[in-house]
Amino acid sequence: MVLAELGGSISRALQQMSNATVIDEKVLNDCLNVITRALLQSDVQFKLVRDLQTNIKNIVNLDDLAAGHNKRRIIQQAVFNELCKILDPGKPSFTPKKGKTSVVMFVGLQGSGKTTTCTKYAYYHQKKGWKPALVCADTFRAGAFDQLKQNATKAKIPFYGSYMESDPVKIAVEGVERFKKENCDLIIVDTSGRHKQEAALFEEMRQVSEATKPDLVIFVMDSSIGQAAFDQAQAFKQSVAVGAVIVTKMDGHAKGGGALSAVAATKSPVIFIGTGEHMDEFEVFDVKPFVSRLLGMGDWSGFMDKIHEVVPMDQQPELLQKLSEGNFTLRIMYEQFQNILKMGPIGQVFSMLPGFSAELMPKGREKESQAKIKRYMTMMDSMTNEELDSSNPKLMNESRMMRIARGAGRQIREVMEMLEEYKRLAKIWSKMKGLKIPKKGDMSAL
Ligand code: GDP
């Protein structure tokens, strides 16, 4: 199950449960069983899933639910917290400091994307002002040095390696020494991978690590590795001091749940994810926005970033004010549609808004959704100011709807459909009343 589907299944399970008139143990168990199945199908390790289920049961108090509290919110928050707990080992990884030499060693199986990721990591830091360098200590795979050389040259990053020398430890030490002298502040050592875990590989890794004394060892893991992720990550961790994880190929049809397992196995955070073959298809990984998006709760920090990027500066405070007032008029919907159309990949933006993602903007149907939004806007163009600014649903009687339909050259049923959409969104936005727009990464207000 790919991550988007996982999120969808969990959201649907929560939705179904909140539709039940009485939430008793059975309803809660059914809901948790669906969530459990979805996580297992996404390759999260069995033990983690079982613990998550037990923890949620302990946290969620059925009496609270019976007392009419917002059940979905309580359980969603518990699921959110538990998933964050799996993904966040509680301690940050070592972060290199600009101007101070750091050695970072990359480990992982062959084909995991290690060499590509080394360059991405170097390139990312170079753009931020670091002076990185790459050392190819992979003497096992023919062509590894060529690949690194090619990538490094493209990114204009200095590199070191040898076609002749077969001792990876020697190359690693020479490379690190050379770049220290050249005052590089981020020396990245790429090591060999093997097709499968084997003693020789781990011994080699240990020796390279002992000789170069890395400040950070990064374990690179292919997101499609599946249930094997936990054991694989643990095997690496037992051989070298893995301090961080990078999960690659998150752009594919990967069952990203393996990433959750890898964090648990190495007790090290995921720091970046690879989202493509190109150098800049590389993203910093943040636990809370990731899980939040996964559960369709909206990624507030991503949404805020987009707002800052797209909504004109002078309109930002007004929009946020309107959001927190929770008074959602048709004019606000119109303005939001305008913003959304400007924001670029429309599905991406929508998935950041709480409650919006699945209904209005089904994945893979972005074009259709965009056309629908434009159609709605044409109809709203035929509305009077009174209609646009009113939040009274009774105002829209039949004769007004007919007038709007005629003015926009549309059917009355389309106007009705648009008003239904408005009501749906107004309901969601009314929940934001009094909401403090959270600061980056803080999801506690949701
Ligand atoms: P290594 O053997 O671990 O060093 O793996 P490579 O760096 O050679 O990568 C193996 C293959 O995976 C190459 O074809 C890469 O282009 C590809 N690859 C690496 N990272 C990503 C990623 O994030 N997304 C996609 N789609 N492909 C990737």
C-alpha cells in the first residue's frame, strides 16, 4: 500500500467510526483493526503496529467518547501522536556545522540509491553555503567511482577515488585527509553496498568507520524494501553507529511504511527523503507535517509556507484573520479558489488544507478539479455583493439561483452543486473558529 493510500484508509476508518451513533469498544476496535491492517499492508513492522494499537487503546478513554467529545478528533490525535512517536526517535541527529570539518559516511545496500543520495546531500549543502567534497570508497561495484565522478562533476563538487586501489579503507582515509587540508567542511564518504547483507560488507564498513571516524553515519534505505526494512536497518545499526536515515525512491509506488520501521530499528531520525533521480529531488524530512499530511489532517506549516509564497503580503493577515473568525462566505471561497489556482500543483496545495484533500481534489483528477473550480468561479461572478458576503444559507432562494445560472450560462443544478460545496467547506472552516494558526511544526492546535 503506498503512503497516500495508507493515509486514505486511516482517514476513512476514522470517518466511519465517527459516523457511528455510539462509540463502544467494538466500534473502536473495528476502527483500530482497519488502521492496523492498513499499516501492515504498508510494511510497517508487525510489532510496531501492535504496540501502536495497544497504546491508542490505553490513551483513548471510551467514557470521554461517550460524553460527546469530538470522537474523531480524539482518536485521530492519538493515531497522529503514535505515528509521530514511531517516526521521531526523540533525539535529533548530528548536524554538520558550516566552517567546521565534518565527516559523514553513507552506508546501505547496493541499489538503495546510496551514491545518488551522497551527491544530493552534498549538493543540498553546497547550495546552502557549505563546502562539500565526495570520497568514493566503493571499490566493490565496478563503475561506482565513475558514477560518483559524473554526479560530482555535474554539481561542481570536488571528489576523490581511484580506479587502481582496491582497499576501500586506504581510499577513504586518503580522501578525507586531502579534503581536510583543502578546508572542506563537509566530507562525504560513499561506501560499498552488497546485494544482500553479508559479513564482508559489515566488516568493511566497520573498518572504514574506524579509520575515518565519521561524525555521522547515514543509513540509506530504498522505500520499496518492505517488511525487510526493520531487520535490514537493525543489521546496519549493529555494525556501525548509524545516526540518521535517508529514505529513497519515495516518488515511486513504494510502501513507505518501511521507513517507519527503519527509524524504530535504528532509533535514528529520517533526515531527508529522495523523491526522484535528479540532484534536487531531495527533501528535508519533518515528522509532524509528514504524518499530518498522511492522515489528511492538513499540513499547516506547508500550507503557511504556500500562503507566504503565493498570497500577496498585504492580504496575508486578512486571510488568516478570516480563517480564525471561521465566518466563511462565498466571497472567501471565491478568493480561496483564486489563490488555489495561482498556487501551482493544485492537488499538492489542497492536500495541505485540513479536510479538503480527498473530497474536492481526488488524486489523479487534478485537471477535472481545476475545471470544476473555474466553473464555480464563473457562477460566483454572477452573484451580487450581498450574496457573496452573506453567510446566511437561506438567502439563496430558487429565483436567485435561477438568475445566477442564467448569468453564467449554467444549469440550476450546477449552481446547487456549487452551493453544496460551499456548505461543506463552510462547515470545515467553521471548526477553525478561534483557532490559533500554529507555528511551523506545531500541530497541537489541530
Ligand atoms: P547505490 O548502488 O546504492 O549506490 O544506488 P545508486 O545511487 O546507483 O541508485 C540506484 C538507482 O536508483 C539509480 O538508477 C538511481 O537513479 C535510482 N535512485 C536513487 N534515488 C532515487 C530516488 O529517490 N527516486 C528514484 N526514482 N530513483 C532513485
